[in-house]
Amino acid sequence: GGVTLNHLCWAALGGVPTGLLCFMGNDEQGHFILNNLKKMGVTTDFIEVHDDFTTAQCHVFIQEDGERCIFMATAATSLIKAQEAKRCFKDPIQYSSSMVSTEISQVPFTGVLEVLKMAKEAGVVSILDLDIPPSVAVNEAE
């Protein structure tokens, strides 16, 4: 799962039309995610699947006291820079979206900015999840 996938699935189960815009590998994890998104009613039409991509993963370790540690392997998600975001996601944002949500932690900052720009140009409501400090977003996350 991961927060994004969990939110999409809960919204879809509540009757809200949802879809995922992402890059994913043609691998075991990608097939698992695609199959489960479809079962939950989340549109997968806009997911870019390629043999040369690896699907992003998130591993959560929980200590006995309830503290948690999250390790993220961004994989194909880290390839969504401005040019790729525009090439792959412009039409879905412009023609199939009433709201777009993006985040800064796995998606490169230039890709995030492009998604927000396309949403604004299309008159689509956008939400930005700031998952990391701004200094990381504009430096390390680039």
C-alpha cells in the first residue's frame, strides 16, 4: 500500500471516482498493486508500466513501543520529472480530473511543480502534501 494507495482505495470504496497517475514496473509488486487497485475500483488507465521500471516500495517497521520507521525505495516514481509528467499526465489532468493530489517525497520537485502547473492551467483543484522539509524538496529531492 502506502498512504496514497490507501487514500485512493478508501475514497473509491466510498463511491468517489479515483485514479492513479504514476510510473510502475512490470514486476511482481506492480502486478500486485494494479490488481488490488482494480479490485477496489481505482482507475489504473493512467499508470505507465514498463519493463525497465521497478515499482516503488515502502517498508514500515514498528517497534514494540509503537514508534515506526519507514524506508522508501522510490524506484520508477523518482523518474517523474517535469518533462515526463507533462508527457504522461497532461491529458488525464486536463480531461479526466476534477482534483489532483501530489506529494513531495518520492516525486522529484520538478515533476511536482509541473503537475501543479498543469492542474492550474486546466482549472483543476490541486492539493500538495508536504511530506519533507522544503530544504530537502528543493535540494536533495531534486
